[in-house]
Amino acid sequence: MDGDFIFDIAPVPCAHASTLAETTRGLIAAWFGGSYEGHDDVGVWLAERPVGRRRWTEPRLVADGVQPDGQRHPCWNPVLHRLRNGPLLLFYKVGPSPSRWWGMMMRSLDDGRTWEPPVRLPGGHLGPIKNKPVETADGLLLCPSSSEHRRWRVHLEYARDHGASWDAGAPLNTGREMAAIQPSLLVWPGLGYQLLCRTRQGHVGESRSEDGLRWAPLRRSMLPNPDSGIDGVVLEDGRGVLVYNHSARRRTPLNVAVSADGGRTWTPMLVLEREAGEFSYPAVICDRAGLVQITYTWNRQTIRHVSVDPGELCRLN
């Protein structure tokens, strides 16, 4: 396991909710930062780690919440995704609070060097709310999403044509028996889709789907959750990796668990952080070399990056 901080000298006091993607140029990460979460100076920051380099580039502000009339709102929860045969997309939210925010999207045709002007998602869609979408073979983008304006409810949104057209599925929960947001999607070869999400009930929420369109009602899994974000990915060897806080109350420790049975059971394998503090909101991908790449919030001060060789997660082979 190899780790570093994306930046040593923070450009702003608070950093949170990172996202991670791989481009032809290397790794690219984004997060929201400003005076503090919810302040109107919070924008989306971005840094890159080019191929062959161990240092990240200096963070740069790529999006803010300034409106045409000059009013400014905070930005929230960026999500990066590079389309299989298209541009690099950056989704994020803008608004005074999670109950009143709206979805935004930017495109880059040069893997993050430059960005087209942001556009608001149509029809009240929010896009992927925290974690990366899944792109199907026919180009449909399955976006794990949620809403907080009428209780905490999880749903899927579906985008086509590089994010030009959108549709949405029905909520998977009512928000009463289980308050859930910020789902992560895992694709299990031959077994369909698994959705895992943050809840207020002390455990990770779970749903299953064969096709990504029709989902079972949300239920409680056996994994603990302290009302904090998670993220997961399925490796090329068919094992799943989940990064989460193995606690029902605190955002520490931060753990990596592995599943070898399609997400039915999970075994904690690594502890990324175990000290007192906040280590939260992970993002995880598997890069072209097969390495597990993880970013997460480090005490709201900076973003930590960790690279894990799948061989370190081999006890379940």
C-alpha cells in the first residue's frame, strides 16, 4: 500500500468529498473546498497525477456556484467519469443546502486540461450524487443518486448521449423505515448489480438488480455505517472492494473490505486510518494496471490518496 496527500498546503481551509477517475494522462481527482461546508465560497477543485509522476499537480478551482445574477451558492459532491467513447464528465451540485441543490455538469474534451462551460441538468435531475456512474455496453449511464428534500431517499438516474438526455427511476425507499442517500453501484459479472448506500440506521443499505433498471426494495445489510459515505468497485478477478467506516457511530476507522461471493458477505482486509478524527467519503476505482486507487477526506483538511495492489487483498482467493 502506497499513500500520499494530494496537496500539502491547502488552497482553502476545508476539503471534502473527493472523486477519482483515470484518463489517458493519468489519475485525476476533484473535491469541494472553501471556508467550510455550505459556505457560499465553496467550489470544486481539481488536481492530476500524470503517468510516471508521483506528485499531484497544484490544485485549481474549476467550478463555483456563481449565478448569472451574481448571487453565489456553495458547490457540493463532485463526481468524475470518463466516458468509454466520449469526454471526461464532471458532475456536481450547486445550492444553499442538500435539500435545495440542483445538478450541474461540465465536459472536458482533453481529459481535464480545459472544461466547457457548466450546464444545469434538465428536468430537476441531480446526476450521480456522490459516487461514480456505471456505463453499460450500449452507452447508458447508470447514475446512483438520492434526494434529501422529502426525507432521505435513493433512486437511479439514467443518462444517454453523453449526458444530453435524462430519465429517472422511482425511489427504492420511503425514507421512513430507512433514511438512505449516496449510493454506490457494483457490477458483478453474471450476477447483476448491487447498490450499497449510506443510512441513518447504523448499517449500510443494500438493493439488487438484474438489469440496472428494476431494483429490489432497499434493505439493511450487515455492514456498519456511521451515517457517512462509502464507495466500492469490482476488480478484474471478480472480487469486490468496499471502502467504508467500520463503525456505527464514528467516521473512523476507515476500512477496506473484500467480497468473493458477489457482495453477499464482506471481510475487512485493510485499515487505512485508525486514529481519532474524520476519515470519510472515499472514492475508489481500479486502474488499467489493475491497482486499486482510493481517495478520501482526511480531517476535512486535505485529500489523501492510497494505491493498493490487489495482492494485498488476497486472503479471500
